[in-house]
Amino acid sequence: MTPDARPAPVPAPVPGPGRGLGPLGRRLFAAFAVVALSSVALLTAAALVGTDRGISTAQQADRQRVATRAAAAAGKAYREAGGWQAADWGPVRTIAAGAEAALTVRDAEATVVLSTAGSMDGTGMPGMGRGTGAGAASGRTASASVVVDGRTVGSVHLRFPAGAGSAGLDIAWGWVAVAAVTALALALAVSWYVTRRLTGPIVRVARAARAVAAGDRTARSCVAAPGELGELSRAFDHMADDVDRAEQARRRLAADVAHELRTPLAALQAGLEELRDGYADPAPQRLAALHDQTLRLGRIVGDLAELSEAESARLSLHLADLDLTALVRKAVSDREAELRAAGLTVRTRLGLAPLTVRADGDRLHQALGNLLSNAARYCRPGDTVTVTTSAGDGDVLIEVADTGPGIPEAELPYVFDRLWRGSTARRTGGSGIGLAVVKELAAAHGGTVTATSGPAGGTRIVIRLPSPAAVEQ
């Protein structure tokens, strides 16, 4: 039951994705760029509008404070002069000049008593009029009532130049523009980097797949990426290893089958020609030898048919609740003669309590028979074969252990591969099918099969099947 050891193929990593981006990369980068551009444009517009409104509000508050100060100074002048005619306009003019604003003072009847505006309209009032002109509409004006002793005696109107306070807005807009350009450049750079990181492993896996499809069975992606991309690469490389191993197995199968068939066919042909030409008599011994060659041919063909049948066993199972202890006892009894003929001692540890399992009795009998036949073929005379049944962790187990030569550690990972033959199997004429059939039958029942071997020899094969309670859950 040992496989054929082989040197592991040296993987040939495919070249990297290069500097350019593939179709998927270009689409991803374009999507990232659109998102980045939209986000930066939206934030820039919001920042500009917010900055403009904030600065405008602050400027208007400053203008209103200047108007309030001018109104207070005008009220003081009105009180000291006892009216508008002899009022001292110096302090009011100074406040307006300091703010670079055109000053207009009206009395309680809205008549202009003082104006520093450069032009007047047709009513003799400043061009700003009664707060309905262009200046009022533009928001660059401020007004305040002149109150003396609780009585409104007039009003002060200030009109500020068009460029007043725009320097701060220009600076703010400049910083926002620089920040927007920087953010966009950084977003594009990060988008390019992320796109390459995302598409690079996919491109390498695709190139490796094309190389494998073209016949290069050593091509591997070899991508050390985190997360799902790394899992994709490792899964592809494992699949490529399986494909390579399966192809080598098929080649060995063709050679082994040809070799196995050539010997009995040549013996049959030679013996039949001797009988036909009269060089030998059809004695019973001669016919028995020819019959043995036909049996050998039948065994090879039967092994191949058995593997094909086991691979489709999931479709042809007839499940029922069985007593595993009784089934194993019968299988051992059926093979006991073969085991004793090989010089082996057979032991069973089945226990008295029944172990219930939901399975196809014939298929399990076939799997256990393959294990026992392998033991009879590969163990040495005087070795012991022990069959044990047990239960644990919601499973039932069938264990076949022997004290034979064991399986080399390098061959253990391949013992259940289809058509895999180890060094011992090649010497004894094994077909590499028996354990593959056991694996397929165990998998068809929802179970597993494992093989272990110690450095001092001996092999332990365990079939683990789910109990009926675990299946119902």
C-alpha cells in the first residue's frame, strides 16, 4: 500500500505584471479616479462656499460694528451741538475714513445732512439712495440709527468699496485650491498603487493559467499576497500541482498497464501458437498456466473498472442503518484465508456493543476488503494485522493496523492518489488503485481516510465515518 515517490517539481514563477495595467486594472483605476475626482470636487466646492459665506459674514459684522461706532459718534456730536446744523463731524469722518467707507448721515426725515459719497442721485442723496441701490444689493453697506436720549434723530449709512475685505477670501481660496490639487494627486497615486496591488496577483495567476494550458506544467503564480488574493494564488498553485501529478500518474498508468498487459499477452500468444502448431500438447498443466495469464489480465481490467465504479459510488449508494461491528467481523472472516495464506496473524478488537452507522454495507465491505488485501500483499510473513472498531467525537472508526515494513514518509501524502504506485507496489505488481478506491468510498459516505506510518515500520489506516446522529444534525 505504498505509493511511488517522486521528486517535487520545481515551480517556475511567471513574470510579474510589468509597469502597465491590464484591462481590469485600467477599469479599476478609472473607477477609483472618478470617485476621487468627484469626492475632491465636492469637498472643494463645499469648502469654497463655506469659506466665502464665513468670510462674508465676518466682514458684514465688522462693517456693522463700524456703522454702530459712527452712529454713536454722530449722536454725541448731535447732543453737543443741539442739532445737526452745528454738529462736529470730525470724529464721524475719521471713523468712516478709517474703514475706507463713503459716509452719509440723514436726519429723522431722511434728509441728507452729511455725505462723503462721490456722486448724488436726482434727489440729492448719495448714489446708494435709501438702501435700494447696487451697494445695498451687494451687501457692502451698513447702517445704524442715531439715538439721542432715547429718541431717534437720524441714521448713519456707510458704503464700502468693492474690493474691501477680498484679500482674505483670495487667500482662503488659494489654500483650498492647493489642498484640492494635492488631495487629488494623492488620491490618484493611492488609486494607482491599490489597483496594481489588486490586479497584480490576478494577472500573474492568469498568466500562469495560460502557461499551464499551453503545456508548461511547471508554471506557478507564486504570489505572496494577503487575504483572498493570496488564497487564490495558493489554490491555483495547489491545483497546478495536482494537475501535474495526475498527468504523471496517467503517463505511468499507460506505461504500467502496457507493461502489465504485455507479459500475459505474450505468454498467451506464445502458448496458443505452440498449441496451434502442434509443438506442445494441451496438457492440464499447460492449460493451467495459460489460464493464470488470463486471470492476471482480468485482475488488471477489474482494478480499473473498480476505480471507475468507486468514483461514481456517491450516485449508487444504498444507505441503511448497519451494525458496523458485524459488518467488519464478516469482512475479516471473508479475507482471513487470504491473510493466513500470506503468513499473517489476524486479530480483531471489535467489542461487544454494536456500533450503528448509516452506510452502504457492500461498499464498506469492499473498502475494508481492499485494505486487508493490501496488507496481505505488502506485509511480510509473520507480521500481524489488527482490525479495530471504535466510536468517538460523533464519528465511528475502522482501523486497520499492521506490523509490516511501513510506508516511507515521503510517500505518505500520495498513498490515496489514483493510480499512484510506490516503490514496493512496483516490485510486487500493484496497480495503485486499491487505496484510491477506499478514499472514494469513504468520501461517498461523508467520511475520511488517513494513513500513518512510524519510522520503525508498521502502517495504520483509519476510516472515519459520521454517526447517524451527526448526520441528522
